[in-house]
Amino acid sequence: MKLLSNLDLSNNQLEELDLETRNALDQLPTDTLIVRLIGNDLKCCCKKLEFLIWMRNSKKVHFTRMRNYTCSF
């Protein structure tokens, strides 16, 4: 996956990306990875706070149209 630059996970009924997946994405030997999560039922609760902070602060992983994502509680 050395050449991975775009990852489209749209419309997959995801609530979050688990820690193992986040760590794997952060370890990819690419400078920037564009991830699409549109159409997923992301959870915005205390249990998912670590994921939400990672989404906002990740230096390598960028989320397209992040303002269009919706959260369920």
C-alpha cells in the first residue's frame, strides 16, 4: 500500500475507524492520504472522542468535505 493516496469508505455504515486502522493509516509511507467517510453514521459521543480528535488533528490523513459529515448520538 505504498502508493495509496485516496481511500473511499463512503456509505459503509461505519461509526468510526478503530485504533488499529488509525495507526495503520498513520504509518503509511505517504505524505498525505485523502479519506472519504461521507454517508457513514459516525458516532459523536464520549466513547468515540479519541477518534474524533484524531480526525481533527491528523497531520497525514485528511478527510474530504469534513463539514458535510453527520454524527448520530
